Amino acid sequence: MTLSPEPRADLQQQSSTTAGPAPGPSGAERPRSAGRLPRPRFRLPRLQSRRHPHSPSHPQPRPRRRRGAERRPRFAIAVTAVFFALLYLPVGVVVLFSFNAQKSLTVFEGVSLRWYQAFLRDDVLIDSLGMSLQVSLVAMAGSLVLGVALALGLVRNRGRLGSFAGLVMLVPLITPEIVTGVAAMLLFKGLGITLSTTTVMLAEITFSISYVTVILRSRIAALNPEVEEAAMDLGATRRQALRLVTLPALLPSILAAGVLIFALVFDDFVLAYFTTGVDPQPLSVRIYSAIRFGVQPTINAVGTLMLAGSIGLIVLALAIPRLFGRRGGLDLLSGK
């Protein structure tokens, strides 16, 4: 019986699993993974996705701030400080020396209400104060009535006539007040009207109409006309719709405009100076007449009271829209 020189494949596989790897020619053992393909020792580089520089996920470099942009505008701040100092420092001096215990206008020697008591005992100044209040109230009422009517007419009439009337209405606002005062004086003298309290009232009403119209015009334009039309569809006449719908909606702006006009007329000097008579005179004109003969400490007390009253009225005018649940503050002049 002859044996084949090569062993069978199954026997060779069994012997390799039981006895281990066969020794090589040099006597070293073969590795177990000799029958497998060797793994590559290098790795393929990963492809990194390049982001577009303008893509939202790409981090944008922060812009470099210039050194000049970080600095505060010192020159502008200095100019503003000087402006407010020149504007309010004289007013502060008047308020301070109104409480001076002595008659001196240069040396403050103590706090006292002496000059306020002297003002209350001065019959001439009290009469002038009463006239100023009377003129202010009449001018406020007259300018409100005419200003509301003019504002309604300008908003409802969108033709050429309305545009022309709107331009004419703005003329008193841009005209120097001294020109308006001289023109009013010449008009009254040309008509043979004696200068008195009545002429001051007429001049102040004419001058204040434009302010009321500007304040109310934008507010009327912002109203929804369908509300008034709905009231007329329910049986109301045009006058009833105006009285029951439009005017109540305009009430905050009307009150604010009235308070503002009162403050402007009470402090007005130029127009009152050219249209007033001899006696009684408005308080502003009386103060000017008294200063020509020398400044008295009583004038400081009167000026302080006028300043406090004007500030209070302006604050009230700006706060009235907020009391009615509307926007207030500086939006008053824009009619919002």
C-alpha cells in the first residue's frame, strides 16, 4: 500500500488547528494571521467640509473698533454743558435771591419769604396778575373753539383750498412775534380801536389758534372715520355724531392744548407789550416797566412764581393724555 506524498486537505486543516502553526524553515513560528491579507498601515485623510465665509454658521470676525469711536465726544459734551449753564444759571440766580433775607441782589445773607409777602401786599402787581390770568383764560377758550373748528375743516377738506388754508395757518408759527405784535397794533389803531385789555385778548387769540390747530390736526387725522359714519347709520345727525363721538375722542388733546396755550399766553411779553393799554397791564409788561427803574427783590419773587406756574402747567399738559389712557409726554405735539 502506497501513501501519497501530500496529506489530505482535511487532515492538514485539523492538524493545524490542534497542533498549532507549523514551524517555518528558520524554526520560527508563523503568525496566526498568516493566511489573511495584511491591513494597510496608513489611513485615508478625512475630507473636511469647507464652509462658505458668508454662511450663517461660519463665525464672522469681530470688527475692530477704532480708538476714536470708543472715545466720548468731549467737545460736544463741553459745548452742551456751557449752553445749559448759560441758559439756566441766570434763572437759578433769580430763584435763589427771591429767598434772600436782605435787599441786596449780589450777596445772599439768609433764607426768608420777605419778598413773597411784599408781592402779596402790592396792589399794582396783584392787579396785573389778575389781568394776566383773565387774558390767559379768554385766549385759551377762544383759541380752542376756533382751533378745533379749523382743524376739523382742514382734515375734512382735502382739496386745494384746504391745502392752501393749511399753509396760511402755519404762517403765524414762523413769523417773528415782534412782527405780529407791530402788525396787530397798527391794525387796531387803523380801525380806531383804543388799546386795552380787549385788544390784548384779540391778539393772543389770533396768535394761539395756530398752536391748537397743529396739535389737533394730526389727532383728528388719526381717528377712524367709520366710527362717525356708524353713528350716523344708527340715526344720529352729523352734529350729534360730532358732539357725541368725535369731540369725546379729542377731549384729551383738547385739554392738553388748552393748558399749553394758557401757559404760553400767561408768559407772553412781546405781543402783550404792543397791544396793551396804560392801565392795567399784564404782569409781564408790568415787570418790564418796573425793571427800567431798578431791579427790586420783589421782581425775583414774581419771576419765581411765574416760572413755577409755567412748569406746572406744562407738566400737566403732558400728563393729561396719560390720565385718559393715551400716550403722553412728548407725543403731545405729534397728536398721538
